Amino acid sequence: MTATLPVQTVTAPAARRRTLKPTLVIGLLLLLLLVLAALFPRLFTPFSPTDFDYTAILKGPTGKHPFGTDNFGRDVLSRVVHGTRIDLQIAVLTTAFPFVFGTLLGAVTAFRGRWADAVVGRVADLVVVFPFLVLVIAIVAVLGPGLTNMYIAVSAVGWVSYWRLTRGEVLAQKRAEYAQAAQVLGYSPARVLLRHILPNAVTPAIVYLMTDMSLGILLGASLGYLGLGAQPPAPEWGVMVADGKNFMVTAWWISTFPGLALTLAGITFSLIGDGLADALRPRT
Amino acid sequence: MTAVQMQGTPTASASPLLSVRDLNVRIPTPGGELHAVRGVNFDLGRGEVLGLVGESGSGKSVTLRALLRLHRSPIQTTGEVNYSGENGATQNLLTLPESRLRSVRGGQISMIFQEPMTALNPVLTVGEQIMENLREHRGLRGKAANERAAELLDLTGIPSPRARLSDYPHQFSGGMRQRAMIAIALASEPKLLLADEPTTALDVTIQDQILRLLLRLRDELHMSVVLVTHDLGVVAQTCDRVAVMYGGRLMETADVNEVFAHPKHAYTHGLLGSLPDASAHRLPLRPIPGGPPDLRRLPKGCAFAPRCAYVTDACLGDEPPLVTVAPAHASACVHHDRLPDLNASPEAPL
């Protein structure tokens, strides 16, 4: 055979972008709305969340006060919008430490194994035998009410879920051939764990982080409602629901709108978590 | 290029690159201790391609991994793996401190795996994975590393290498991934490449390309290669020397032509007899009856005796040692000089 084939240039296929799931897009748009409300509340309402207006007490929704006013004449819309900052802060600060600490601890104990894994495992067992809310309330009761103490209490309990998730995933991933290959290439254990194994193992923890953020907001609101979290007159949604509970029959708007805001925040994080689970799955 | 290059054939007396002495691997299991590798000895010359052949469960992959001390406790690896690196100093890899061993792993000795689908990290681009090795063992960074990574991909025959550096492994086909894995392993320009069934997961045409690639790179980079395989066709195509494993022991070692022409062990004899023969009429295959031995309950004497067509009482005494039976040819068969010609019927009595 002497015929020569025409030379063909081979081009690599363009990196195809994965189309984002609609749930993720909607979730991110809602999050953008919440972040805007937290950063620039004045965009949404002219009123201060804490100024009393004795000329407009317990007024229903009107053009001037779309969400009505409460028993001190404070604008409910303004309080809901300003509350976004506190409640988003709660979502981040109740989960940031548990996520970072639990994930790293899970990675290290699964990778090293042996006694460290056994010891941490028993401590985790000890934490989970108590109902979550009861344990948090107990810790807050000891430390005293307030947001800072609530963060401490939630952090002390919340890392266990991340530890479990990451530990299981790292245990599976460290047996994978690419992890062995990294070891065979002479990389240090820290590098094998942090650069090669952890990025492949962290997805469940990130997805859970989104769920946990909505749970964190609900927990913050619950403790606020019980008087153990944010303290009045701070416009925290849980505190506002508690404020309005005595007026449910006559002024339903005081509790209902902060409740709806809580629901919206919960849905936002759930949608993002659902979308991320798909978007972050490593391809093989 | 001929498949077997005689210039790579070692002279047994010159200091070998790798010298394995009395290698044992013991794996504790609930059903008792599994003695997976039992007193393996072999030398590997510079530039030599050694084929480690055997059935599933013969201990060939376990042996390969033991060379780099990859078995973790509670698995026990004993013996000596003496490696003579560039500076001439000989180090026993099984007793080397972990930090020094890490510079040998990857830097001096690299390994490629059977399954290219899982041996590449899915979250790092191929380029990142090559450049990581370049940075770690060659001290290359930035643009220089990028250039070299593209060169390596080109060397392994990946088209438009520069563009493919930023691709993820899932954007590569099976054969391309194996090439990428070879490029990663060879980035550090190792002296020895350990290949654990590198072509088993690939189809035959790709397999052939990859084997040719390995031989070419062996010549260009002056490497030695230990190739683990169960495929005698692969051995014939690529290896200078062959070591046949069975039941965790070496049964026979010799030059590749010698093994195929004059096997001196009943097991090798049976293996070759069980191959389909393209030149002959279509005859039924002649498999070796039975299955591999249970390494927890090995029979007394030769491990192959229960399946051997030539077994006699002499095989059932002490386990026969690996002894030199011809120049550069060692066999652990009691009846190495009484095996019939390969083409004779295996049913012929001794």
C-alpha cells in the first residue's frame, strides 16, 4: 500500500460546559435577592426597623406599609428585610466552623485511621446520643443567651455530621487507584490527602452544608423564638415570630411575613444544595 | 523496531538495577495467614524488560506492589529489594526511611496501573497531574513545566497535546487515558517503570500501540521495566526476560525466546500448551485442569503438583527450589529435563 491518506488535523473537543440545573439557577437567584436585602436593605424599604411610630400601631398591610406594622408601630417589611442580614449571618456562622472542622477532621481520621479514628468516633457517638436541639439549648443555657453563645453551642454539636460524611467518603476514596497512584509518585501524605483525595470526597459535605444552612436559620429562629438566640429588639425572624404570636388573631401579618421569609431562605438553600449535588459530582 | 531487542538483554554479572532477595508477603485473613509471595528472588538489569507472568492469584501484582513497599500493615513484607540508583549507592527499599522512600517513588521508580479509568484523578486536569510530578521530582515550574508536559503528551502520541493539557480525564478515551497515565508516570524520568497489567483493560489494537509506546520510551529514556501480565502474547511481544509465577513463587526465569522455545517447567509447559495455535488446524484448547491453589492451605511439595500432568512422588516431598538448569535459565521443576517437546501430545507418558 503506497497510497497516503490525507493528513487530518485532530482537534480536541471544546470543553463542554455542563448545563446548570434549573433548581440551582433559581436557588442562586433567590440567594442573590437575599444577599442584596442583607447588604442594601434601604433598596427595599425606607423605614428603620427599630423606630416606633405611635400613629400607626397594628395597622394591616397598606400601600405605605405593605407588610403592616407591629404593636410598636414598627414597619414589618423593614424588619423582615433588615432581619435578612442577621439570619444569613446565622446561616453562615452556625455552619462555617462545623463544616471546616468536621470535614478536615473526617479526612484526617479516615486517612490515618487507627486510634485517632477510634477516639474521635467515640466522641462523636457521645454527641449524637443527645437530641440536637436539647444539647444546643443546654449549652446555651449554661453559657447564657445571645448569638455568640449560640454559635459556640451549634459548633460544638454540628461538626459530627460533616465528620461522618467526609470520613466515609475518604475511606472509600483512599482505596481508589488514583490515590495509590499519587502515593506511588512519591507525594507526601498531606498532599495525597488534601490535593488528591479530599476534592473527590468533599461533595457530600458541601451538599449537606446547604441543607445545614437552612437548618441553621431555622435553629437560630427557634432559639430566637425561645429567647435564647438573638435578643429583641434585633429584627431576627424567629424573634419577630415570637413578638407577633400574641397578636395572631388580630394582626396576623406580624408573625406571618417573617415566617414566610424563613421559608424562602430554607427553599433557597435547599434548591442550591440539590443543584450542587449534581454540578459537583466528579465525572469519570 | 523489533519487539525484542537483544541490546537490552542484561549481563547477569553487571550490577543489576534492582535485586530482589527472599521477598515474602504475608496477608493476615480471617481464614488464616495468606502467604501471597513466598521467597521470590530476581535481578533486573538496566534497560531490561522483565515480564512477570502468572494466573490470577499467583502473586504477581502483590510482588510488584511490594517492590515499592505499598503494602500497609497488617500486611507484612519481608526480604530485600535492593535498588542501585544513579549515584551507585544500593538501598534496600524495604528498610529505607519513609521520607527517603518518597524520593525513590515517582522520582526513580514509577508505576502504571491496570485500570486507566480509575487511576487518574477525576478532579484535576491531565496537565495539572503531569505538572505536579514535574514540580515534585524535576523542580520544573510555570512555563517550563507547561512546555515539558506538552512534550510528554506528544511523546506518548496524544494529538494536539497543548490543547489537551487542560482537559479532564473523563474527556479522554481509554487508550488516551493510559497514554496520559504513562505521561504522568514518566514525567519524572524514572529509571524503572513498574507496569501492572497496563493493557488488560484495553482492546487489542490499543494494547499493541501502548506496548510499542512502552518499548520506544524504554529506549528513549533508558528505563528498565517490570511488566506484570497474564497474557503470554504481551510477553512475547515486549519482554527480554520472563519470570513465571505460580502460588506465590517463581517457577521459571529465562530469556523470552528460551521460555517459548524450551520451557523447563511443567507449569510453563502447560501454559504454552493451552495457547491457541494459529498455525495448526483448529483443535480444542488444552487448558490446565484445576484452579490456582489456596495460598492459605498449600499442598506439600511443588505447589503445581496437584494439577501437573507429569507429577511423580519426587514432586511431593520438599518444595523444589529454583535452580539454574541451563545458562541464564532457572527452573523449580523436578522434571525440568524430562518434559517432552512442546509440540508433542501432552498425554505422552514420561
